[in-house]
Amino acid sequence: MIRSLSNNFRKSLQTAQKRHNSTSGIFELRQYHLKPECVGTYMSEATASSDLRKSLVPLRLFSLPEVGGELNVASHLYFYEGGMKDRAAKRKVSGSNEEWVSFVNSSRSGVRWQESRIYAEAPQFVLDAGGAKGGKWEGEGVSGPGVYEYRRYQLPLGYVTVPNFLEIYASGVQEKIQHQDPETTLCTVMYTEVGKLNEVIEIWRHSCVGGMESSRFMAREAPKWREAIGKMAEIAIKFENEIVNPVGFSNWK
């Protein structure tokens, strides 16, 4: 069964590659670990330069943590529809913008360290199963500010580990979304391309933390999701979730 599932995933990837690799969208998750005493100043400067940021790079979610991990981390999530070539081109333009370079240089004094990882978006059949909006969504249609949940799975090394995991995930998530708070939505599912390999991340939007808790309890009543979780737990070696708050200028709110 696992071999068959893995073949389905590979067929999906091959179909995407035939369309053209350069149009395969990627996410970049950039995280800036801030000095606690500098968070206010950093965010004031980031807010003041937010229109410039969004004119240069395709921002999706800009957030600060609420609970579940290290605090005082500014997380920037970008989606490059044209893949790595698109990212390189846009970063070249931003690197030559004097106003942007000035902001970057000024903000560095408040940053302890930073990191960046590249993720590929899960194949379309996975997004379809979860009703996910995907990276092309720019935040339209939400009724007001919510909270976002990063759910991270670290998987063992191996070429088929991620494909197998996502196949199992897709087999259960369709039933999960039928047992959710009405304002809970799956934004996207992605897996590492560059960085900590074999990491899978789900990003969910909830109306509030209470909505997240309600959705969690309701999902336990979905038999196919519970079955999928059991199989995913046999593969994953680590699981973490984190609640983050989008800042005012974030596209995803």
C-alpha cells in the first residue's frame, strides 16, 4: 500500500514538473530572533516600511508568537510563484533599493540571529483534500484578524518518507475539515526544500485560540482523521505546534 501511495505522489510531482519547473511556487520562511528589549523598535520600523516590503517581495504572513515555542521571533512567510528564479530576481531588486537597504541595516541592531528555509507546497491533491487556499491566496475574504497555527512534523530521512506521509495526511484531512469550527481553515501544507530536511508544516487559520481548541476536539470525532493520525504518528519522530498572531500589515490576517 505504501509503495502505491508513494507512486501517486511521484506522479503528481511529475505532472507539475511537466507544466514547467520555473512556475512551481515555493515558500520562504524567514525568522528573526529579536532581542526582547528591541521588539518594539523593530516592529515600529517594520510597520513603517511595510508598504515598501510588499512592493518588493510577496509577503503572505508576518507574525509574532503567542505560545508554543521561542518568543520574540518575527516570522516572515513569502510565496514565490515562480520558484527559486523568482525569489532570486526579487531579492536582487530589493537589494538595490536604497530605502530597503537602509531599513535592513537599521533593524539589524535588534536581531540576535536569523534563519531562512525554503519549502515546496504540497501537491494539489493534498491541498484539495483539505480545502486549502494555498500560497497564491493573498488574504482576501477573511472577516477580521485571527490567529495562525503552525503544525510541524519532523520525519526520518528517506526519499519516500514525505510522499508517504502526505498521502496518508490527504486520506484523512478531508474528513477532518468537516469536523471543525466553521471559521477554521487550512491555509497550506508544505515540506522542506532547503534547510532542515523532511519537515512538513501545516498552517491553519482560526478565528481565535478558542476556535482552535474547539476544532481540535471536534476533529477527534472524525474516524478517518484519527486513523490517518495513527499512521502519521508511526512515521513522524517529532511534532510541535505553535500559535502566532499576524501583525497589522500582514497579508494573511
